[in-house]
Amino acid sequence: MPKVADVTVVDATRINVNYNTAMDIVTMGTASKYSVSGNTVASVEVSADHKVATLTLGTPLTNVDANTTVGVNGVKDPYNNEIKNFAKVYVLSDKVRPVAGSLVWDDSQTLSFTIDKDADLDTTNTSGNAKNVNAFVAVYDANGIKKFGLINTGTQATYVTANNQSKVTVNVAGLTAGNYTLQVVGLKDKATNLINPNPTIQSFTITNDTTAPAVTSITPVGYAGGNATFDVVFTERLQANPTIDIDDVTKAIGTPVVSADGKTYTITVTTTSGLHKVTVKNFKDLAGNSGTAVAQMVTFTASSPQLVSAQYQPTAGGNKIVVKFDRNIVADTPADITAGSYVYDNVQYALSTLTDGGKIDKSALTVADIDNDGIKELLINADDYSGTAGAVTALPVGSYTVTLPAGEVKDAAGQANTAKTLTFVVPSNASVTTTASPAAKGTAANGDANYVDVTFTQKVTDATALNLANYKVEGSQVFTNAVFTDSTKKIVRLTMAAGAIQTNGSYTVTVDNVVDTNGNAVQAFSGAVTLYENVKPFIALAEVNATNNVKVTFNEALTGTINNADLEVYVNGSKVASTVSFTSGASIANITLTTPLADTTSTVVVKTASTFSVVDANKNEAVTGFEKTAVWNVVVDTTAPTLSAISAGNLAATTADLTFTSDEAGTYYYLVYAAADAAPTAATVKAQGTAVTKGTAAATAAAQTVNMTGLTTATAYKAYVVVEDAAGNLSTVGATASFTTL
């Protein structure tokens, strides 16, 4: 006789009712035949051997064991033996933690990873929603600086569920080339089980994309109503729609249909049927690389979707007849399938003999991409062909030959299918894909960033309650001290090791092996607790951006005041004078050096002084005595200007012109000495010491003329000139300009 052998948990939203023998597929697949205390049964899937009914629950289970009554009434075996009024209490829970898959590049600017079960996240990715995936995902650069994420108003990450897959997609378009880490922290599944490990950290590298996109194929789809439709496949995603020329004339393409991977464009243009030259041009990839135009001769003719195959296929959504066509399709005007027959045990039955309606009802037909290849298929629900309200009627076992009516589906060109004969087999032992999904339940408990309070209902012993080995976070011992907070000895305050929690979020905290003062073992605790990042702020990056500027980037935003003395700058080991500019709440400070750096060989180190006393958002005090060697982002000019074409001209009794050419702009200085006097040094010329006459002004990187005045009639002189550029480089004294006034 049939009976329920056991009830087991698949995941938070599904349980299996296991029978001791194969059952009738119709009754065992009917949701109303089952009951679950405190819950509802949304749907039922039947296993290949008809021995397991998988119930989808209306409310997820938790990760805490719960006594649950499961009832079965009216389920029959193939011999009409019925299970009546079965009810039994089972302990049900889902304690399996979700796991993230490896990072995958979807394109040059998009990363993704899967989660092996449904996450407790907002699939609409609404900004501000506490379950927005951006509140649980963040990206950090090689210096530990967070680039984005862990905030529920973020938009870089999105979460989707489709075809029993959970996927997180992350847009990294704004990141420059370099090494990064992606962290997932505190993410939970439908039963509130935390991600494992928590945090989950994966590395990735961004390189400069210099590969141009290319066209891999241009394929006609069809021709209808004066419009030609064709598919263009590219090697990667594009920034925008390409330009299409037909016979060297640019055509309007409206809004093309783009495949999920962004590589296939289904384009419709107005033109005549027949042979045409199709040119695809003006397309760029996401990195801005331009592709080369491609021209191809294409023949546009009317062509209805052609049948490729029809096959019975078990899926996570039930058993389907999957009807494949030679192109992408959409539903057109669904109609009942009435013509045909099936053979079972060498007996042929007309389709009209089907017990529920004598047809495959049009409501059993849907269109979906069942295999995720970007091409949709027509699906016939083999588990419920009737369309009768309240009935679940599976297609009988047998070999089918049926006629698919014309107009069930159409392609992107609007061309409908013609009537086609489908042949398929509904076996007696089809397989159903079952996916596992975990769940989680956490007990909320708050503490400061460096402390966690554990409250017991009874007084506990010093030896067990203060034993640090009895407390763990994600399986690791991270506490450094334990004390009671009052004389009742019911609350233990645990001190967190510095830097133990890298990111705000939920973590699994376990408390075990504690005994109360009566000798009773305290019930072990394991649950999700909100913990706060307790990393002391530090200098993540120091950059020399100008000869007098050092940009300091901290690993997070800081609150407080940073004075000049709080950030010390050392150049080649010697402390130098500087001033600091910082705004509370920012993560960047700018240091201005009193004396500009002389060359790029200098080693510049920024150090946090003992007076450095800012804090982060969790009140973690910044590290003092921390040193960071700066990287150079500026090229220091150490080349002095070169002077040429120095001469005197336009001579008069008391004046003359000095002409010279400099290869750099800057400031010029000149002195005029008596011809018999010794030549001055460049420093003397710049200093504008005693001379017959002298002068200084702005110099251009070109030839220029300076008028010298205050000279004596019929006297021999020598003029000396130097130029100093903006970097402070001083030229040598140019060639002497000797002259005699009139």
C-alpha cells in the first residue's frame, strides 16, 4: 500500500514528500492534496520516478528547527489506492549557507557571479531598499580604498533571478587599470543563512581594453511588409547602435532588439526584397574602441520560422515539450492543438481522447529561452495540458504526432510559423532538475565596533564564560579579552581584535561550552549578528602631484581636524615644512610643501604624527606613527633654459637694444658692465647687483628685444643675460653682447 516514507528539506522554499512507491502523477502533483502547518503550498513538482513530490512553500523556512505538521490527503497510486488524512510532525529547517561562484567577465566593463541559491535581496534593485544588493557588495583597489558599494543607494551592482539562477552583476566601468578585490559581506539567503565564507573576497584585474569590436556575421531573418530584418553579431557589447547602410544609403533602424549578452542586434529597415549590400559601420565597444566597417551582400526574402526539433525535457519549472525553431521567436496568436494522436502500448489514441478537454489547450503554450542561449523556444506544459481551472492534467505517456497550428509564433520580422507536424515522446521515467537553496536566521545583537556584549539568562561561571575559545565569528577566534559588565555575571563584554572586522555587516557568531553556576550547560548559540568594521584608519595612498603638493588618500572618510603638525612629510629622510588642507568627512588631505621638490629622485614619505586624532564613521581612531611612501605622478623639470642669438643693436648715444632667444618661457635678467670689467656669474645677474644698467621682465620662448638705457656716449660695454624658467631652473650666462655707444 502507498504511504509517505519521509519528508525532507530541499531548501528554504521547498520540501520533498517522499513516497514508498510510484504514485499517480496527477494526484501527487496537485497542490491542494498537501498541507503544511503555518504555511501554504504554492506548487508541486513530480520526480521522474513519481516517488517524490517537491512542494514549493509560500513562506520560507528558517534556519531554526521548527516542529511542522505536513499533511497528505487524496494522493493515489496507479492502482487507485489512496492516502487519506495523513498528518505527521517533522522538524524542518534550512541551515545550509549560500556560496558565491567565481567572478566572470561578461564584457570589458561588467563582472558577475552566481549564488547557489536565492538570496534575500530586492530583485528590483530599488535605491534605498535595505535589501538592495549594493548594501552587501563592495569593490576595493589595491591600496584598500573602497571604490563603491556597501550602501543601499548604490547602483553599480544589480541582482536578478532567472531560470532558477541567482546572479549579481557589477558595473566596473569607472575603474582604471589595476588590481582590485570584490567583497560580499552579510548577504543572506531566504532563510537568513549568511554567505559562506563571510566575507567572501575575490580578486580581479582591470586592463586597458585596446581590442576593437568586430562584426562576426550578418544573417537575414526575413522580409515582410516592406521591411527587411536581419541579425548582426558583434564580438562584444557596443556603446550605442551601429549605423546601417543598405546599398550605400544610411537607413533608420529604430530600436534594435539586443540579446541578453549585448552582442546580437536584430535590426529592421525599410527596403525592397532581394539582394542588397548591407554595411555595418560607426560602432564602438564600451571602452571606446572603434570597429572597422563591414559590408556583405544579403538576400532578403520572406521566410517563416522553420521547425528544428520537438523534445520532451524535464526542467526545474516542470516537464516541458520544447519546440525549437531556427531563429528567435515571440508568441503570435496562440491556438489550441487539436489535431494528432499518440501511441502507448502499441495502441493509437486520437488527441481528442485526452481525458480533459480532448486537446492541448493554448494556455499550456508559452515562449521562453529555456536553455539560456539567447534564442527563445515554444514550450508546451507536459504537466498540465488542459487549461481547466483547478485541474492539473499531465500528458499521458506515449509517442506523439500532433499538428502545431500556423500562427502560434512569429520571428522578429513578424513572419508567423506555418502549420508543422511535431513528433515527441512523453516517457514514463523523465528526470526533473532539482536545485538546492539554503536559508538563514540571525539574532540581532549590537555592539560598538570593538566590543560585543553577550547576555545570558542565568549567572554563568568565570571559567567558561570568560574563556575566549568559546566565542567565534565565522568560525574564527577574534576576541582578545572577556569581562563581566556587572556583578550578576550575566553579561560578558568581548573585546574585538583590531582589524578583525573589515566591513560592516552580518556575521555568524557562535557561543558554546558555557556553563551556568548551577552546572547546567548553556544552550549553544549560533546566529547572524550585526558587527561593525573596526579597522583603524590609515593612509592608503600618497601621491606627489606637483613639486609642492602631496595628495594623501585615507582608506575611508574621516571626521575631525587635521592640523599642519598632524601629517609630517619627510624628503630623503629629512622632515620638511608643509601645510595641510582637509575637510572633515572627506577621505583626502592635500599637503603643500613650503619648498618645492627639486627632482623626481627624492623619496617622499608621509607620516601620521602622535597628534593625529581623527576617527572614521565607526569611531575607530586613526593609526599614529603610520608611514606611507609617496608615488610620483609628476615629472619635475630640471632642465635650464638655453639662450642663443645674443646681440646688441640699434645703437645710440645713451641707449641700445639687447636681443636674445630663449627656448623656454620664464623671467629674464640682464646686467650691463663696462667692457673692461670681469664677467658676472648667472646668480649675480639674477640678483641684479651693481651695474651700469640692468633689468628684468617676463621672457617668452622666442626671440625678444630689450631696450637698454642710461648709457654713456662713445663708451664700450658688455651685456649679460640669463633666463629662469617656471621650475626655478636658471640658464648659464649667455654669450656676451659687446657694443659701443655712439
